[in-house]
Amino acid sequence: MTSSTAALVQLDADHGLFPAWCGVWAATERLDRPDQEPRPVSDHVALARQLAEPGGSRGGAHRAALVGGEVVGALRLILPLKDNPTMAVVDLAVHPEHRRQGLGRVLHDEALRLAGEHGRTTLITEIDEPGHDVPGRRFAELLGWTCDLAETRRDLLLPVDEGRLSAVEADARAASAGYRLVTWRDRTPEEFLEDRALLEQRMSTDAPHGDLPVEEERWDGERVREYEAAHIARGRTVLSAGAVREGRMVAFTDLQVPLARPERASQGGTLVLREHRGHRLGALIKAAVLRELAVAFPEVRRVSTYNAETNTPMVAVNEALGFVPAGRLTSWSRTLG
Ligand SMILES: CC(C)(COP(=O)(O)OP(=O)(O)OC[C@H]1O[C@@H](n2cnc3c(N)ncnc32)[C@H](O)[C@@H]1OP(=O)(O)O)[C@@H](O)C(=O)NCCC(=O)NCCS
């Protein structure tokens, strides 16, 4: 079979082929990271429903590539609706048993067509690179994409070494006098909702993003609640910590735990407002969520985080906590036309 016999089908979460579409991602993830469970179908379903929700901050489209009635390729386009109006995020994968037959190109052509149809002129994608020379990199280079950002993935094996954690905490407490630590789960306390929105907005441009052509995102309390609800819908619980000064939350960090498979948690965003940096608040809040995690989910074996190497302060905190390199994630862009 070749790409000339492939058919493209439009899907949503309720389509009968959606589980097979998710299977393409699972097969890809198993090949790339055999020691790790792939994302469950429920995660893709919840994201698809969120993208289809009227009034949400992101829209999207799904396509399956079929050969002989079998789903062998998957495409998802995510369209920001509240900011970045010319951008589209592209995720595409071909089942490992059907590669090098031109299916990737078919899905890529469809991504360009769909993006154009929605008035998008800048495309963004991410490539997981657990090792060297992954096919996605060759493919992206060939099709005119530029690598704008490289982030190192670091994993922390749990339980955390108590000596390290208490040393980081002691150091952070000494440097952060005047700041109060707060923790919560899943829902930002109402009193900090607007502060959280500002932190998320800053996160979109303050965290190093290399040459990625992204504009600052627009966040308000409502979008924070939408974001929180999306995590719950995707079967995750989020443990968070923040630093408060004079009643305002000026730093936050999130740790996401997939409830069906809690062995591997992921670090979400961490940001300290520029004007409050230099007080070890990053270390203070990250150590706090690790403590919360140990109590609430002792079954978590590993936490993964991604950082640009230029993000020296964040990398230093992570290394002090015992995170070690485990591959990289690259972000790419391409203009349309
Ligand atoms: C990248 C990916 C989508 C390519 O799918 P595919 O169906 O094999 O792609 P195609 O057959 O259309 O390949 C197009 C060209 O890309 C290049 N390419 C693809 N895979 C390659 C590999 N493993 N090594 C070197 N070049 C490769 C080749 O130039 C190829 O043309 P050729 O086969 O005529 O030499 C697939 O490997 C995949 O799903 N990877 C994991 C997810 C991913 O990285 N997605 C990319 C995000 S942009």
C-alpha cells in the first residue's frame, strides 16, 4: 500500500475510528519511549471535546489517514482562539509499521490546507527526541520547518532524597523571608485567581521560548478555570504551590498526576514574576509540591520536566532537587505560503 491509496477522514471524539486514531499515538509513543505507558485514549478524548467546546480558548480539527480501512496516521490541529490568531499547532504521527510510504507527507499537506482554511500562517509543532536522529527531525527539516527551541527533559526518580530536599528547602526558606507559601489542589483559591491569570500570561512569553514566533497569551480568571477543568476532564489531578507577598500571589508551580497511571507525574508551569526573582521562590514552591506529592501520591515513581538550557535558574533548581537528563523536546515553526 502507498500514500496514493490513503484516504483522509475527519474525526471527532465520538467517531467510531477515534480509538484507532489514538492507537497511532500509542504505537508511536511505545516505540519512542518503551519504558513509559503511552497517553490513554481518555486523554485524547477529553482534549478533543475541549477543542470542540463553543466559547473555549482553543479550537481544533482531527484527521485520520486510512489504508485498506485501517487507521495508520493521525493529525490534530489546535487553533488558539483568544490570542495568536495566525498560529496553528500541528501534531502528526504515522504508525511505525506504515512509515516511509509517503503518509507523513499526506498528513502534512492536509495540515497546511486546514491551517490555510482557518487563516493561519504560522505553524508550530513539537518533536520528542529521546535519542539522536529521530525520524520527526529529518521529516520536519525536509518539509521546511525550523527548530526554534530545544528543551532538555529531566526526570526525578522518587522518593526524593531527603537530604537534598531538606537542603533545598532550608536554603529557600532563608532567602524568601516575607513570602508566604500556599498550596492547593486542582482549583486555584478564588482570592488568587486573577494573580494566577497574570502568571499564566507572563508564562507564555517569560519562559524561554527561543525563536518561536509566539505572542503573549491573553488570560483571565475564566480561562484559568477552563484550563483547570480541562486537566480534571483529562483524568489528571494538579498539585500546586504558590508564593504570596502582601496578599498577591507572585509565583506558582503545578505538578500533574495522571490518576489512572500515577507512576509518572509531569511538572507543569513554574513562574516567578520578574520583580520577585532572586529570593529562591522557584525552589521554595517546587520543594513544597514535591512534599505534597509524597504524602498524597506515594506511588508516583518519576517526575518529568522540560527546560530550555538557557533557563539557568530553573535548571539549577531542578538539578539541586536531583533531576537528571532524559532526552529532549524540540519546538519547530514554519510559515505557510
Ligand atoms: C515523522 C513521521 C510523521 C514521518 O512519517 P512517514 O509516513 O514515514 O513520512 P513520509 O513517508 O511521508 O516521509 C517523507 C520524508 O521524510 C523523511 N523521513 C521520514 N522518516 C525518516 C527517517 N526515519 N529517516 C530519514 N528521513 C526520514 C524522508 O525524506 C522521507 O522521504 P523518503 O521516504 O522519500 O526518503 C513519522 O516518523 C512519525 O510519526 N514520527 C513520530 C511523530 C513525529 O515526530 N511527528 C512529526 C511532527 S512534524
